[in-house]
Amino acid sequence: MKPIVSIILTSYNKPNSIVKAIESVIKQTYTHWELFIMDDNSNEETVKIISSYLNDPRIHYFNSQIKENERYKSTRYATLINEAILKTKGKYISYLTDDNIYLPNRLKVMVNFLAQRKNVDVVYSEQRVIYFDQNGKCVKEHIRKAQGVQYRAAGRVDHCSVMHTRKIADLVYKKYGNYWNDDPQYWLNGDAAFWNRLNELQPFHPIPQILDVAWKFPESFQRLNANVPKNIPNGTLVRGLSNEIYLIDQQKRRLISNEMLQKLNYKIERIVKIPDPFLFKYEEGTPIDENIFLEPEKIPNQRLIKAKDSPSIYLIQNNKKYHIKNINVFKQYHFKVDDIVILEEDMISKIPDSNQTIDSVNNTKSILPDGVLFKCNSQFYLAFNNRLHSIEKDVINRLKLSVNDAIVMHPSLLSNYDKGEPFSWVKKSLFVK
């Protein structure tokens, strides 16, 4: 009997591409395989497509039934892989994702390589990487080369390009108590964390041949996660893979309809797409719907409001209204007239008054308006709770803020404000041990 290859395919809400991923396994010239589709509680469309392939006895399906608000607690694909390895029986283990395909001879080439080299337990191949835009058009591609024997494979080898023996996986398990490290800090590079474990035992041996193709769609995790800070600032409009839109307000996610986006003068182009696990880690708050006009104190923060026949303009902050001193202050903070929400006078009166005025930035006794971007020398800061939080330019762009709207702050004023936790995107480096 030829040795069985156990293929672990992790899946989440990619109905269009998972078809091709599964088909690429079925079309392998090497037929002694078992496929474990580890689905992370995908939508009905994705599950229906997967179910259509379950008449093949080599294909096994498992649904995690994970709850949305539990996703962020572990690196989900690593968790699913760990569960799958325990179910498999193959001599060799290989990986696949729902946005990747194997070329037809992929398994045959790798099995032959390992069978002919008894002292080798890990192999990897070259990979074609193709990037697509929102319209499904290929915008660029490149080849990830097999650059020799890898003693530090982390960051250099994609997990869909690897095959390893069960023997070396079991040695990892014996040492660490699991296979892949599914700590949530490894969302972006879970394979790199596992490669480090494998590299403690053996190097990765190259096959200088393209054997798989990776598709990078706009909704790919790596692209959605890029430059999103650990904590998303209040006032950010976000959405995950579904069409539902939320506002991060007081560090809760508040569902908001397209109609309310218009009524509250939000800009559709300001919506930031983020990975679902990071979206659903925020507790769900009160929906932003017509009921907020009955309970004005539930109007979201960082909205400019005024009564139709009144010159007074307020900024809602900390669920209270702050009076903007005058038109010069309004302009200094680069507030826009088009953003002002017109309310009835009696509605405005129901919003708690802060009894504070937003004055010029030069007046250090005045409170800083939340969500305003400042620049001092070459460093940017975002104001919240009268603190300045440093923020990187790449993060500013990712959150669809504009560096051109940043208010220049003189260095002499900077020391007058407390500093908060930076809004930074931290990628844990696993490239060097």
C-alpha cells in the first residue's frame, strides 16, 4: 500500500474559492489521501458547497460551531489544525486553505521526495502568489522561491507549500503538548510559530518546483489585518466579511444601518474592513437606529450636532455634549459643516451637558476633542479622553483618516497632555529565534 497523505483544509466564509481548493485535491495524480475540511462555522453558502463533496469517503468534514464572540481567543486556524491532526491517520501531513490550490502532481512529487530520503521529515516547494482586486481582476503576481535548505523557515515558507512526516509532528507534540501554537498573538503568522518548533528538530528541504498557488483576495486575512491597530479607536466604522456595518463606540460595536449612516452624516468611504475575529471581540452595544432620536443620549459619540435655528454647535463626547466655543475653534480642529447633524432643540436638551467648552488647542485648560488627529514634528497623535495616543502613518491610512487633516501642535504644548496607549500594529517577529 502506498502511504496515505493527510490533508488539512481550514475554511471560513470563502464559498467561491473553496470549490477550487477541494477540486484541486480531488484532481491529484496521487490518490492515496484523506482530506479533513475543518470549517470554522462558516455561512450557509459555504457549508452547502462543502456538503456537496462529502459523498467521497476520503473527505471528512468538521464544523467548529464556534460563537462569533469567541473567535479572537485563539488563532483559529491553528486550533483547527491541532484538532485535525489528532483525527488523521496518514504517514505524511499537508496543509491547504480555502484560498489556495494544489497543482495536480503536488502530492506525488512530495511523497516521492520523502520516500527517497529517509532522513528528511519536512519538505517545501515553490509557490505562485496571485493578488486580486475587488473586481476579481489579477493585479500582480510573484513566485515564492524555494531558497535552499531552511534552518529558519519562519517567514520564508507558506504552510500550503509544506509536507512533513507524522513522526516529526509527534515529536513536537511530545515536547509542547500540542502541535501548532494557537496563542492569539500568532494570528498573522501561526505557521511561523510551528515552523520554529519543526526547525528545532530538522531543517526544511526544498523542491525547486511550483506545486501550489496562493490567491490573495481583498478579504484575505493577511490583507484585512494589515496595519489594523490592536485597539481600534472609538468613532471608527468597521465591517467584517458580512455586509453588516458597526461603529466602534466606547469600545463596543454598535450595529448601524445604511439609513442611519446617512442621517448621521457618516461617509461610506470611511468604513474599514477588518477580520471577523477582531470585530467580534468587541462586545455588542446598543444599535444605532431610529430609537436614538427618542433617547438622544444614545446618539453616538464624536458627532457634531446643532439645533436648526441656533448658532451653537456641540460635539458629543463621553455621551455628553461639549460646546464648541466659536467658529474659529471649529475651523482650527478641521471640523466640517457637512458633518453637523441637525436635531430638534428639545432633543439636544436631553443630552447631558458636560459644562465644558472646547476651546483652541493653545488653551491647555480646554479639553481636546476626541478623534482629532494632531501632528508634532514628524509624530502623529490621536486624541481621546484628553490624552494623546501616538499613531503610525500606516495605521492612519488604514483607518481611513487623513494626515492632511492633522492639526499641527507646537512641541511646547505636547508636554501638557498625558500620553495614552499607542494605536499601533504589532507584528510579533518569529523570523529570528
